[in-house]
Amino acid sequence: MGTNLSVQTEILTLEKIYSEDYQFSIPNYQRPYVWSDDDVLQLFRDIKEACRLQEPNYFIGTVLSSRQERDGERIYELIDGQQRTTTLMLMTIAFKRAGIKTNLTELATYVCANNKTKPRLQFDIREQVQALLGGLAGLEGYQVPSDDMIQNNPYLRQMGIALDVLIKEVKTLKSANGITAEQVGEYLYRQVQWVNNIVPKEMDLNRLFATMNTAGIQLEQADILKAKLFKHIKTDKAQYDAIWVACEHLDNYFERNVRKVFPNADWNSIKPEHLAVFDKARFGSEQSETNEGKCSGLSIAQLAQQVFGNASISNTKPELFETYELDVETIYCRPIIKFPLLLIHAYRVFLALEKHGDISPRLHSDRLLEIFEPLINGDEVMVKKFMLMLWQVRYQFDRWVVKWVEHDGSIESQLRLSYQSWSKSNGNYYINRTQRELNEIVLLQSVRNFTGERSAQYWVTPFITKLIQSGSEKVTDDEVLAWFEHIDNQMSLAECTQKEASFALASDIHFETRDWTVQVSYFNEERGTSFEHYWFQKLEYLLWKKAKSKQLTEDDSRKFRKYRITSKNSVEHVYPQHHEYQQKLDKAYLDGFGNLVLLSPSENSSYSNQDVGKKLIDFKNKDHFDSLKLWRFFVLKESKDWKDKDENVRIEEHKNRMMKVFSSHYPKS
């Protein structure tokens, strides 16, 4: 009899892992833990939202493991999925260290056959990682490495950052409206699910792992959706396929994609504004009908055959479309959302403009097929109308929504907008891209991008709907900014959910909002690290607008020009909670909004628990501003009239000044 090489599949939850004594190990050929604090928080907040909506379960994907026997015990070696599994273990530790009593408390540890306790997740030959996980779980004999060791060890650094932001996020649940930390903990324990694919132990695991990392072949939900939608299209199939492909490749600018899929159009007469709406006479008349059989609107069976039955698939990775800038530096772009989420926003725009109701499921790319079910069950007319709307959405998305942009030779990308120009080179006309100067639209979109539910980006729906409704290619930056500030203000004060508010704005339907005078009371509370990150980032935007027109010192002006709104997930105290000289403030001021600032974990670690005077020196010695709120705090601290004031008075005055900045922006009722 031959060896059985079949793969076993099972559904796992943390409850099953605990009750059935699962152990996991990370083999030594795996890379370090690399999830950023953004990745970790996005997963946690998605789980929290699923809990709030009382969804039956939350699915986080699949892992691949090999069941091994070591010292008489069963252990699952993770071939693929270590990042998610490690993150789940860090979440359980975060609940324990935040003092939340749930079934997660002891999950990160495992009692061996000899009654010794060790971490449930083990890292082969990485003793420092074992020490970190064991120490954090509170096990005897495990010493948490020092802060310096964590910072300087690539296998520890991101774990330390992830755990730090998770603990703070769990603590904010204590004051969350409508949901408790205990409820989220129980949901995480019982209802978060994933698939464990168990390969036979006889399989060459190193070879399998290498193959998985190089093949990159999988059937995406967007491919399945396309196949289902294209079943309805009976005429002009190649044309609509080209529209889909032009919209699908988000790592390239729209006009480049369109030029690639409609090469026979008269590109010497096509100007940027001609791309706003699909014109069959301009783009589609030359589309060869012989391509009808070549379009990729295939059946599910055909797609599966392509993906799983053909080793030489030409389309496993997005085609690298050539660029057309001949005389300028090339700009590369990366979108803030992926194509499945763009499809969802396009569908919501379509529903709003067609005067239909919003989608029922939660906005998430993993629920793409469920979201599109009404259109999948629709007809050819509706599918074609949606495809034409998708074209318009993609055009506006490239024109007015920020992207991660980098130039040839640049080290890091930034969120920016670019503008199109039409120019002649070597006898032909081309649409070129030029990076725009940093402006208010970019910074306010950065606020929205880095806060709220980043897996949904609700603001995109009403923003693009308004742009399409404007019907003019002559809209100015000031007009677009005014629209976007209105959308942002309304969503920030909405009494309903962000999903409901965003669709109501797109559909021009009234919804209840808090008066700003009511919102002010929120900032008078002792919330500490539980203050929403959005309000810190929104304040950064308003301070930037205010400082932009001010006359600054040469040093401040230089630092201000470098300033960007970036991802920050750590609310920190300016006057520290644990003062190095044991000085203490009244709790009302210590945990008040005036004494708090939003930083990145690395920025926060650079200040530590130093005296505020030392923090001021460190802040001034940096070549950039960590935070404009912190800058204004230190400006007040150093001012002649306030140098000798009591700390409590200084904190309260700073808060009052920040409230004036907010109040000048929000309209009076």
C-alpha cells in the first residue's frame, strides 16, 4: 500500500485549542513576526465589530500545519499562518494583562504531561521569543527580555509593539458604548474561526513551504464575482471585460490601464477629462469582436481549472502595465484599498445613485460575494450599468483619493495626490502624472485613512458619489475640500453607525448628528488612553491648516515642511503616569485630553517616562515634529506668561486652546 498523502481539514477556534490541548510551533525556517501595529489593530477591530453586530462567527482564513509527535505529545508545526496565529496568542495575553476576566486568561499557556507549564505557541531555537511569550503569560522560569533587547531583536520588536497596542485597545473596551471587553473576549474565544489544513508528516515540509511562497496561485473572490456577473453579459463582452481589467489593476494609474486595454483608440485626441465616463465610440468601437472568446469572464469551473489545473498560468500576478511618461520622473502608486473593497464602494455608489437601499452585510472584502448577491441574481442591464459606474468610480478614485506614491529612487512612499496633464512627445500625445504639493485634501484623507475601520474606509462612498454627481471636470480643490470637510464633520458627529452615515450622505438622506457643544463634553472626561484616535488626528489636521498661514521661526518652518499625518496608535501622557521623580498630577488632569498626545510606538519609546522638561529637550532636538499638538503644548509651556504656572493650570489651558481650534471648524447649530 502507498503512503497516504491526503490533507486533513478542520475548523479551529481558541475554545477548541484550549479544550483539546493543541500546541503550535513555529519552525526555524520561518521569518520573524512582521505584522505592524496597523495590521494587528485592523484585525482586532474587525473582530470587535463582528462581535458588536452579533455575527455568528468571524473567519480569519486558513493555516497549513503538520502534526508532529514530540516527547509523547502532539504538536502542530505551522507551515503557513504563523503571523495570524501569533497575533491571536498576543490578543489572549493582552486580555490577561489588561485584567479582563474571560476564558482567554490561561489560553496562551499549556500544561505538559510532566505538569510543567510552557507557552502554547513555541518558537524552535528562538529562546528569546519563548522567554517573551512565557514571561508575558506570567509563567515561572520565564523572564521578559529588557526593553532594549526587545527593540533591537528582529524576532521580538514587532511582538512588543503589537502587544503594547493590543493592551491599550483592550483597555479602551472598558469604556466602549454598547459592548464590553468581556463580550469581545468571549467572542474571540468561541466565535473567531479559521481552517487548519493538516499535511501528512511524510511530506517534505521545507520544499512545500518554498513552493507555497513562490507559486502565489489562488482563486480570489473578485475572480469568482467576475465570472458570476459576466454570465449575464451576452453582447459586447470583450468591451466590458476590458473595462473590468482597466479598473482592476490598482497599482497603476487608470489612464495607463485604459491605454493598455484599448490600444486601438485614438490616443492623440483623448484628453484626461475624456476618461471620466466610458464612451463606446471613443474607446470601444475598435475593440475587436474576435476577442469575445478571450475575455476572462469565465465559469467557476473554468477559473478553478486555470488556477489549480495549469502550472503555467500567465495571469497569476497582475500584469505590469508599461508607463507613458517620457520626459518626467516616473511615479509609482499603491492604493489605500484593494480592488475587492473598491468594488464594494462602487456598488454602494451605484445603489445610492439608483435610489436603492444600502448593502446589508458589513463592509469587508471577505464578504464580497455575499454583498453582491442581489447583482449576481440580477440581469444584463443592471450588470452593464454597474460596470459603467465602476469605470466612473475608478476615474474619480485615481483623481481625488490619496495613494501611496513614490518616485524613482525614493526610499519611502507618502500619501499624496497627483494631477494629470496632456502633452506631446515624439509626435504622440500622452497623459502624464505629476505629484501635487501637500494640501488639505491629502491630510484630511490621511486622517480618515489612519482612523476608524480601515478595512471599510466608509468615507470613500459619499466622497466619490459627490464627485460623480458634480458632473463637472472643472471642480476646484476648494470645492472638493468643502465637500470632504462636510462629509468628515457629519460622519464624526453621527448618532448612527459610520456605515449608515456614509450611505445616508451618499443618498442625500438626513440623519441625526450630535451638536458640537455636546461633543465638547467628551473632551472634559478623564478617558486617558481611551480617547478615540480620530480626534487626535483630526486636531493635527486643523493645527496644520492653522499653522500653514502663520509666520514661523526658521527652525519650526523647516520641521513643519517635513510634517505628515502618519499612522499612530499609541495615546500617551505628556506629563507621565509613572514619573521618574515620583511627582503626581491630579487624575482629572493626568488623564485629561490636554495631557495626551497620539504617537507611534517608536516615538513613544523615545520619550519613555521622562520628566516633561526632558521630553521638551528631546522634542526640540528632533529634525521633525512628532505631533503638532505636542508642539503647541511645548510652545505654551515655554511661553513667558506660563513658564511658572502650575502643571494642572497649564494642561487645562492647553486643552481649552485645542477646543477653540475644534470649535472654529465645526459649524454652530
